[in-house]
Amino acid sequence: MAWYDRFFGGQLEEKDNPSQTLMGGSSEGTREPIVSYERQYEELEIVNRAVNMIVDDAAEIPAIIQGSAKFTGVTKGFKRAKVDSLLNYEPNLFQDINTFKRNLITDFILDGNIFIYFDGVHIYHLPSSKVTIHSSKSTYVERFEFSGAIDYSPAEIIHVKENSFYSIYRGVPRLSPALRTMQLMASMRKFQDNFFKNGAVPGLVLKSPNTLSEKIKERMIQSWGVRYKPEAGGKRPLILDGGIEIDALSNVNFRDLDFQSSIAENEKIILKSLGVPPILLDSGNNANIRPNLRLYYLETILPIVRKVNFGLERFFGFSVKEDVTNIPALQPELRDQSQYYTSLVNGGIITVNEAREQLGFDFVDGQDDVRVPANIAGSAANPDEGGRPVEEETEGEDGG
């Protein structure tokens, strides 16, 4: 549409998405088996450890609230100091900031979504498994419904969504592709438990040279079960007469029943799906731990933190960035870092106080000006120009 169309009766530009009428009008709750994820998180050691690593590491990264509101957020009229207090110190009157963030990231890993309620003063976490999104046919979201009883408007909810293909409203958790692997590991553990409950006996077959009646077979099985109970500590010997022999049910040995190699491979699959390098959980010294730890932060932790910050940025209108100053895995070597900032200061690019701020030191008075490098080399065209300044002679030297 041209600028003059509004004066000559031209059609005004449509602001809403025309296809929203076809996409909206539906209600989307969680599609994930959250109960299954929670059970695996509580029962499988590798899932618990990997999820806790991501949750704890992501929750420890503070947010930097920069400048004034650069764009119109969902909420208006808030000062930067208030937003900084909510996101870094006191989200509400009942939780510290670390507990609040850990609840958010745990929901993000297990469900793929984060829902935060803002009452105008404080922010509160809403369990994502109980939140249903009602899409709108004209805008984007009509309302959020919690547990089928409480409705929230889009201006009250901060929604952070994980990547997904199925829906533009709800995300897919990172544990979803590894669900089959987790269930397989749980089946292996269950088999081991039942195996040891049965007295660590794979199974026996009694071979008889003659055909026995059903009544005699049932009586022999009952007698065996009563007198020989390894799980109860019973070791009473049995006498087999009539030519009956004992034969093993299978040739499986005890080493094959521990599934150690299969469990180790499945653990690596789970770690990779979550974005945790398996080498970080292996024992022993390894020269590749530092680059893998840096990769873990760059490809797993920081993307999660940035997704949360982008959601907060849109809601409050301020620029929200992650503060990685105190993360050792993302810091260069101290010597390289010192040389880098020294060259920037001496080159007149940044001030001394700006360099001290990046290095974590306090400001120094009188160091807020950029240093202009002095040219102490003489001019190649005219040796009288440039070069070292002429030193003035003192009075004592003049008087001899």
C-alpha cells in the first residue's frame, strides 16, 4: 500500500494475520506423558543427573537489564530497577530467585513450555502440564486456562516455548525423543529386580523318562515351591527319584543378565538427546573436558537461557541479556584475557574502567577517558615533525 492511498480512499493495510482464522479457535493442552517423564526423572539415575545439571547451570546465570524500554512491551510503566529486582533478586514474596528459575527450567525440560503469571507486582510459576492454551481467530492467544478452573489473559502470562513442529503454541520437551530409551532401561532394571527376587535362578526344567499325570506334576511343582525358596534363605535339598533330572532352561549366564553394555549405550543416547556431552559424566581425567564443557554451555545452557530472556524481554520491553562473566567454562585464559583488554585500552578503543568492568574489578576515579596513543616516531618526510617531545632544561642546569 502506498502512502497516498489513505488520502484517495485506498484500502487500509490489514494488521492481523489473515490465516489466523484458520489456525485459531482450538485448545491445546500438553501432549506429553508428563507422569512418565517425572517417573523416569525420579527413578533413572542418568536422567536425574543430566536434568539437574541443566537446571542448576541455567538457573545460576543472572540477567542483565539494559537501557530503557526500547519497544512497547506487554506491560508498561515499569522502571528498569523493578524489572532487575524481579529477574535477579526477588520474583515474589515466597521464593528466592534460584528456586524460581529452577522450577521454570525443570518445566522446560520435562514439558517444553514455561508459563509465568504476572500480577502487576510479582511473578509466579504455573506448572505447564496444567495450563491449556486457547488460541484466538483474530490475534494469537485468546486466554490461558489453568487446571480447568482459572482463566488468565495474554497480558498476564509470560509464555516460553521450546522448539516443535506439531504446534505453534506448545513446545516439545527434549526428553520426548528419548522416551523409548528410558522405558527400555526401566524394563532392564525391572527384569534384574525380578531375577534377584526369584533367588537369582534363571529357571529349571525337570526331565522325567516317563510320562507323568497332571496330578503328579502339580504335586511336584508345589513341593518344589514350598521346600526350595532361595529368596527366603531356604536351602533344603530335594531328592529327585524315579529317574528325574534337572536341566537348565537356558544357557544365559549371570554376566549377560546385568545388561551393563546396553545400559551404558542407552545412557549416552539419553545424554545426547538432552544436550549433555557424555564425557562430562565419565570418571577420570580427560584433556577434552574443557572444550566439551564449553560446548555444553554454548549449545545447551545458553540457548535455554536466551529463550527465557527473549520471552521476558517481549513482556517487559527492556533488553534482557545473559551475564556470563562468572562462568569459568566460558571465560578465556586469564593471561589471554588480560592481554586482550590491555591492547584495547592502549589502542584507545575502550577506557580503563570499561576494561576493569569486564575483568570484574571496581572502577577507578579519573579513568573514564579514552587514551589517545602518542606518535613518538618522527615523520619520514620531515624529521623535524613528530618524534619525542623536546625536554625543557631546568634552571639549575642553565646556571651551571
